[in-house]
Amino acid sequence: MPVTFASFGLIDPLLRALDTLGYQSPTPVQAQAIPAVLAGRDLMAAAQTGTGKTAGFALPLLQRLMMEGPQVASNSVRALVLVPTRELAEQVFESFRQYGAHLPLRMAVAYGGVSINPQMMKLRKGVDVLVATPGRLLDLHRQNAVRFTQLQTLVLDEADRMLDLGFSRELNAVFAALPKRRQTLLFSATFSDAIRTLAGGLLDNPVSIEVSPRNTAAQSVRQWLVPVDKKRKTALFLHLLKKNRWGQVLVFAKTRKGVDELVETLLAQGISADSIHGDKPQPGRLRALERFKIAEVQVLVATDVAARGLDIDALPQVVNFDLPIVAEDYIHRIGRTGRAGATGAAVSLICADEVQLLAAIETLIRQTLPRMEEPGFAPEHRVPMTDARGQVLKKPKKPKKPKLGAAKTAR
Ligand code: AMP
């Protein structure tokens, strides 16, 4: 199924607005941000202008304002969007207006260099969304034109530019005035140390999103699929490991049980392996990672808990033993290889059950991944063909005549 705006559970007035604007399908940053923001998560997103990031935060934010929280009180604001410049303030405000055209929400924009009085008037009844530059916002706050007791979400848009423009003192003063319990979304084109420090103090267990300029991931990470029957995945993995003489491999499996079973099999074959998953106590996880880093362990098998934040230098090979349930995790997984200019490879062992997950991933990354059948492992249950529009093509291409030997071993 193609990823659609409707599949995020966006409410009808938002879908109608998107229809009017002619947006047909979400961009990658939207596909990742919308579900996370709707779920109330904090967000740290590396995304530039032109990626569709504004709708990525505005749509779910508008929806949350409709579905949750109290009516806005006078001089209050429920969602605050901080931007570096008046141009961006106007642009973001205009986007909110368009997306929220069919919603009974109040919105305002405020920036310096123009008279403050009309802005104060507008805030008197309270607004659901305020788009503002930091300096003018502080002025309004000092004059009691705006209160933050009802604030539920803070967005920092183009955070790097705000710091570049020297707004860090203003930002800190704003943060100090905001309620501690809130959702915070941080967007930045680049992630310098200063931004990371800022993020560290503001975000609570954020979902992180990286929308690399198109195709950079693909250039440094070679990706392909090997179709296989579910029951034969372990055998195929062992075969590939030996045949390709993989050195260290990071393997992702869907479940804890899957992880443990694979590790057991590997150990039984004399291959050094360890695991990382959510049920394992933290010290055990760290030890597994350390052993892998110092190459005491050849194969590290993990669930998606491990996909984020693992920084392992020069890891050449990632294997998706199972595809991730959440398409965005695919990007995190393959992001473990091909770092810092190194080339990497990511292979996914896919069975017929996983075709919908595959379609979602291909839509997200906007590529149809190449398939390479492994002689002797051609699946009996064919994996239907997919394409980067997320289509599962109904009629799979007629399979090549199975090689007799292959069919036998498949049993
Ligand atoms: P932004 O992230 O604000 O820089 O968005 C860049 C441009 O893409 C804006 O002009 C948006 O109107 C447009 N846009 C955003 N999302 C979509 C979408 N899903 N489909 C088509 N156009 C979009």
C-alpha cells in the first residue's frame, strides 16, 4: 500500500486542505515526522527547506490542537513556532493558514521591525498557534501580551540559523518561561555541537529523523534484497556469511526470540555472536556492543532498539534478517554502515510475508531495491514485485524455472 496522508489518521479537514493544495503523497520527512508528532513524541530532525518539513510538523500539530487540550484562554498560546527571520515567520504562518483552512483554530504571527500593537491586539483573545521570532516574542511576553501556561508544543524551526543569528540568549530566556512538560520539535539543516547541546537540554527521548539530500545514502551504501522462504532465512544467512567472507556483520531481526535463536545457531556453528535487544539489561547490551567494537564478536544480532545511535566505525555490512515494521527504521539500520564517506553494504533477506513492509520502505526511500536470488535458496513462496511508488504489483513476474537442485534443497 502506498503511504498516503490518510494512512496517518489525519482528520478530514486536514485531508481536504491537502487535496486543495494538490499534495498527493507525503515527502520522506513528512512520512517520518507526522506519526511521531501525532504520538506526542519529541523530535530532532535534520531537514532543509524544500523537503516539506513545514507540513511535517504543522499537520500533526494542528491535529493535536484539535483533538487534545483545553480551549485557548486569553493572552495564551498553545503551540509556539520559533523561527529565525520575519520572512520565514510569514511563510510558516501562511503554511499553517493553508493547512488549517478548515479548522476553527486561531493563529497569529509576530516579528520585530513592525509595530507591536496590532500583534498585542491579536493575542488578546489567545491563539492556538503563534509563529514568532525570538526577540519580538520576548517583548510580547515582558509586556504580558502572551502567557505560556497552556503551551503544549514548542517548535524550533531552522534552529541552526537562529543560533547563527545570535539568538541564543533570547532562546534561553524563552525556554525558561515555558512549562517543563511539553512536546518539543527541533528542526535544523545542520547539527553542530551547539545545536546538539541545545537539543540535549530541550528534548526528551526524541525520535530522530534525517533526511539526507536525495540519494547520498544510496551512493555510499549498496542495498539489495535476497528473496527467500521464511523457514530458510537462517540457512541463507549462514551461507552468505561464508560465501561472501563477511568480517563483522550487524544483523537486525524483528523479535527478541528471533535474535536469541539466531545467536544460538551461530554459536552452535562456532561463529562468535552476541545480541542486543530490549529485554537484555543495559550492562549486557553495552558489553555486547563493546565486544563487537573490539572485534571479539563477529556477528552482532539486534532488534531495532539498537539501530539508533550505534556508532561503530567502518562497519562494512548490515543484514536485515527481517525487515523492520516501521519503514523509517530501515534508514536507521542501513545508516549504521557507509558512514563518513566509507562504503557499506546492506542486504535484506525478504520473504513473501514481508512484501507490504518492503513496499513501504521503497516508498520512503523512493527507490526500488534490486533483487538478487541466491542459487539454491529461490523461494517457493514468491515475493511479489514492488516499486518505489509503494505498489505491490499484482502479478509477480513468472518465476524462472527453478533449478532442480535448488528446488530440492529448498525442501
Ligand atoms: P518546506 O518544507 O516548507 O520547505 O516545503 C517545500 C515546498 O514543498 C513548499 O512549497 C510546500 O508547499 C511543498 N510541499 C510540501 N509537502 C508537499 C507534498 N507532500 N506534496 C507536494 N508539495 C509539497
